[in-house]
Amino acid sequence: MKSLILPSSLMLVMVMLAGRASASIDAATASGEATRSESAGEKGQRVSRQPLLEPPPETPNAPATQPTPQGPQDPATQDRFGPDHTPSWELPAVQVQGEATSALREEDRVGSYQQPRWTATRRFPGTRVYVIPEGQVETEVWARTTIARSRDGGGTELRTLQEFEIGLPHRFQLDLYLRQDWDSESDNLLWGGQIEVRYAFADWGELPGNPAVYFEYAPLEGRPDKIEPKLLLGGEIAEGWHYGVNLSFEYELSGSREAEYSITTGVSHTIIDEVFSLGVESVYAATDEHDSRGDFQHSLVVGPSFQIRPVPAASINIAPLLGVTGDSPFMQIYVNMGWEF
């Protein structure tokens, strides 16, 4: 019964949010922009936008001038999300005072947080950076395959996720997941869900490492529920070089109360602007249980990371990571595909 109720309930929430996300996001975005405009003077005009043009003097009997409509280039996007919705790849660049202008379009500053365009979608399969722009709506599908070493039985575990992301005002982000876990040893498929809230402390570039915090609750079928707080860091090393670092703690709320302390890192280099990036990613985890606290198992997997963007709305991330330590699996393969609406 739990296996039916859990995914059905989460899917209902995701469908309801998808149906109402457009109107609420557009209204909140307009409110957030008004607040930022009022406080721009207090910030010392950190962001230079296009200057307002003074209207020409009124001419008697002159016909009224109609404003030029603004919005995304794609009429289908306008019909679906309203005239104020602009996908991240069409957002106009914002010039930030004191910041050098990059030759790469993916490093243009965009949105109300003045963040690089490349942060508007996931760059690394396992390493998160900042938050997506407010008003953005995206869906992702995941697959993580873990292959055990032959001495450990050589079994395979597969985790799949279906994710729905919403960029909220005031540097918040909400992610909802459906989750399925399968392993070859038991041949059982167990369902679950994940609810994630993310918050960035400041606009991009105002704090070193552009820190954001993340909290996740995972209700799981046939297993203890879990919580996971996480610190997200990321930025640009040089033109075309991007990085991310995550520090996290995952804890079981019952059962053996397993605790996992992990560090995830990623570095990437842009090969073709907004099309192809190549990098490296690693995941280190130290795990113990309530009855043996301090007796850790140490796992480290390292490998290449690729991102391909066949069209502006789509991203494909792949990271085949090889085990390094004795407690590591033989291989862990991440595949992530995203689509921005």
C-alpha cells in the first residue's frame, strides 16, 4: 500500500505545482524586481542596466505611441507561461560594475541574481552550484548505476529519479523528486521521494564561493527515511573554467541510523560555448552506523564529466566514476538529462 500511496501523492503534488507554477512565479518575479529596483540606490548601483530614455516632448495632435511588446522569442513559450516568462538562454545579459566581460555567452550575467548563464542549469551530475534563476521551471530525469567489486559479489544497484525544479524569488529553489531503487541481488523495486529546498545567501559574486544551503527530506519505502543538509559552493576559476564543491551529511531517521559524511567536487572547462564542456568529478563518502560510530567505511570515486547541450532547452550530463579505495564500488555511473520550459 505504501508503494502506491507514496509515488501517487508526490506525483499529484508535482502536477498541481506544474499547473500553478507559471502564474505564481510571474507574480512573485514582478514583486521581487520591484523590491530590487527600490533598493538599487542603497546598494550603490552595483548593477548597471540600460539607461532609461527620457520621453520626447509631447506634440499636439500627435498619435499615441504604443510600447513595443517584450517577451521571449518563441510564441509557444509565451502561450504556455505568459508574456513575462523568458527562458534562461534568452535572458538579456546584465553588466555588473567591476566585472570583466567574458567572451563566452554562457558566462554572461543574467536574471535578478546577476548569475552566470551556465548556472541556470545543472553542470555536474553529482555536484550542485547556487540556485536557478527565479521564474525558471525545469524537469530532469536521472539514472545512477553502482557496480560492486567482484569480491563483494559483483551486484548492481540502479537508482532512477524524476525531478521537477522551480526557481522561487529571494534566492530560493524548490525541487520535488520521485525515486526508484532496484538491486540485482534481491530483484526488488522500492519507491520513494525527495523534497529539497535550496537557499543562496546573496546575489552571485557578493560572497566568496557563492554559498547556498540545501535541505532534503527523503521518505522511502521499506527503508528508513533520511534527511540531508548540504552546503553548496561554486564559481569561476578563469574564463571557461567552472567549479563546484558540496559538503553534506546524510542521516537515517530510524533503523541502524547510518550516517554519511561526503564531499563532492567538480571542475569543468568549456570546449564549445553553450554546447560542450569537459571536466572531472569526484565523490568521497565516510559512512558509519549507530552501533559502530567512528568505524568508518571510506569510499572515493573519480572520473571524467561531460555536458552536451544539443538544443538550448536541453542538457545531458554524464560522469562515469571509478572506485579508488577498498570500500568503493568498482564503478558508479551518473547520467542526467534536463529540459527547461
